[in-house]
Amino acid sequence: MVYKQMLVRVPKNLATRLERAGKDLHQSQSHIVAEAIRFYLAERADLDIALERLRDPNAEWISHDQVKRELLGD
């Protein structure tokens, strides 16, 4: 994997929490930040897909009760 160095500014309290997490997890702060960014971007991609599906005029919708029946077998 090719890495690119970046400089970020964060509030002091967040930097303190990051330092503590790095020590507790025995991970570098860079590793924790990279994982957090990966997680955020994956969640953001999921949100974009959900919003795209929500806007689809041909989408088929089912009621909450129908979902419960199908999942719980009631």
C-alpha cells in the first residue's frame, strides 16, 4: 500500500483522546485515524446508496408491519 502523509488539525480534547486510545490499543495515532476515516467513508457510501434508493421513483415499499411479519414469522 502506498501512503501519503497528511496534516490535520483537531481540537485539543480530541487529540488527547486519540493519544489515550493509541496507548490503550497499542496502535499508532495514524493507524487509528486511518481506520476512523475508512469507517466514515464506508458509512457515507452506505448512506449515499440508501438516499439514492429512497429517491428512486420505481422503488417498491413495504410496511413496517409486513417487515415484522416476514422477519418474525408472525
